[in-house]
Amino acid sequence: MYLKKLTLLNYKNITDQNFDFNKKINCFIGKNGVGKTNVLDAIYYLAYGKSYFNPVALQNIQHGTDFFVIDGTFEKQDREEHLVCSLRKGQKKTIKRNGKAYDRFSDHFGFIPLVIISPSDSDLITEGSEMRRKFMDSVISQLDSNYLQQLIQYQKLIVQRNALLKYFALNHTFESATLEVYNERLSLLAQPIFEKRKDFINTFTPIFNSYHNQITQKQESVQLRYESQLFDKSLLDLFTENQSKDRILQYTSTGIHKDDLAFELDGHPIKKFGSQGQQKSFLIALKLAQFDFLKKQSGVAPILLFDDIFDKLDEDRVRQIIELVHQDTFGQLFISDTHEDRTERLLNSIHQEFEIFKIEKQF
């Protein structure tokens, strides 16, 4: 998978910029705030149909303008693919592939395999379980469209069940038969989602451990563990046990939408016991494992984005990571950094061709 051309119009702070990419490694260099990360985010947008850093679509339109356009030309398995993501105020966002708009954005998900590594990944450790579920679901959904549709349907039914619980409380009534309909439908969806998550973690964990060992030279012991209420009981049993609680809370307190991933260092939560460097190494290993997993399952090497790679990591550890990803098993790489000499020194040390794009603030 290679990105050959990229054109941005009114995307965040970038008014109008064109790029032609001819090298495996491409570096965006510039001061803080000039838009380096926004270029990487635009590439991410073409793959996922949304921003990695700001999911509120309208807020990605440059101030003072009414629209943005992200235009990219890719080469995938010897075929050229042209993608355009655009949004105009007052209209729906569109994603077009080779001139034809998608009817459902979910149909595009996974077509452009891509992995981003960014300082904001720390949210996976510091924030709640929703962030970690989204990571897990995103990886699985890129390879399994049925899983994505099951997940979408499950989430819609949870919203409807919660609305029903609120209706019961507001009107001082209760209809167990109506609630049971939702319980049955949710149970039918929850079990296969649970099984796929479990299978994913079983396959993913050894890959993650391998990369973490390479990055840290086996100096740290980490664990990645899937947590779900469905390991112990069926969803129908959980609904029955928690029916009174749900009626009081007016929302669904049990189910696969409460699943989590435990991130541990030497058997303890890495959030509490890991240094910034240890947490960063954990997250980079997690993302490199995501890359490896997607490549092995799809046969296509994803595009890899490194945003501000030197953040919280010393140069020696960054060199170890770059030496890992410049191997033939990896595909196209995009890097952002504030120091051109530091980036050049690092990439020259691994004897790999690269191209530097200097990003300057647009007025």
C-alpha cells in the first residue's frame, strides 16, 4: 500500500498544499503549530473517514472557510485508487473512491490499511475502557465487515434499550416482555462479538509481546488481557441479574459495551506503575503489533504514520524502532518532527532512502 499523491484544501490550518511521494520514508519537518500533524491526520482521514485527533467533522474545516477537501492517490496491489474526502458546512460528508461515493462510510472501513503512532495514544492508557474497546474494535473491523455491522447494530440496540429504561422511569411503568425483546436481540449479537474479541486477543498478544521485547530488549515484562463479563455468564443471565439495577440507573450496566483491555507492567496497571518511557514503549509495541496483525491477515502492508516520534523517547530507543520498521516487511512510512538535523541523522544511520518535506505556516 503506497500513497503517491496528496492534495489538501482548507483542512485545519492548511489552506492549499500538494505532495508527491516517491520514497518509502517521507518526513514532514517544521516548527510546532505549522501543520505537520495535520498532514498526517489528513492521510489518516482518507483511510478511516474521520480525523484521528478531532472526530467533530465541522471543526476540521479551516476557520473562515466553508469546506475542506482531502484528495489522495494510492497504489494498492498494483492498482491505482483515487480517494476524495470532502465536507461542506450544511451538507453531509462524502467519501468517493474512483469517482463513486460510498452509500455507507462503513463500506470504506479497512480498504486503506493504516496505523498511526502519536503522543495522543497515551489516552489508551489514561482514559476509560471505551478508548481501549475502540482500539480493539477498529483493528478487528478493518478485516471483518460482518463484525463491524454486528457492532453497529449492537450499539443501536443499546441506545434503544437505554431509551426504554428511561421511558419506564419517567412514566412509572414497566413492561418486562418489551425489555425481553431487546435482551434476546442483544444476546444474539453479543456472543459472536465476544468470541471474535477473544480470538483476536489470543492471536494479537504474542505479536505484541514480540515487538515489546525487541523495543525494550526484554528488560520489562508486560501483559495484555481481555476483560469481559461474558467469560463467566451469558448476557441473558447478566440482564436478568441486573434488571433492577438497570431500572434504577436508567441505562444498560452490563454487556460487551463494558469490555476492557488490561495493560499491565510486571502484573500491575501500567497507568499507575509505568514511567512515561515505559508507557510509550508499551503503546508503540501495541501499534506495531496492530500493523503486523493487519498485514498478516490481509496480505497488504499498512501505511505507518509516526507523529512526533521523539516525544518522551530518547534517540537510541527511537533508532531501535526505526530499524524495526525500515525492514522489507514494512511498507510506506510517514514521520513528523521539529528538527530536520535529528531526523536526517537518524535515517542516514539506517542507510535508507527518504525525502523531507518542510512544512511552513500558511497565512
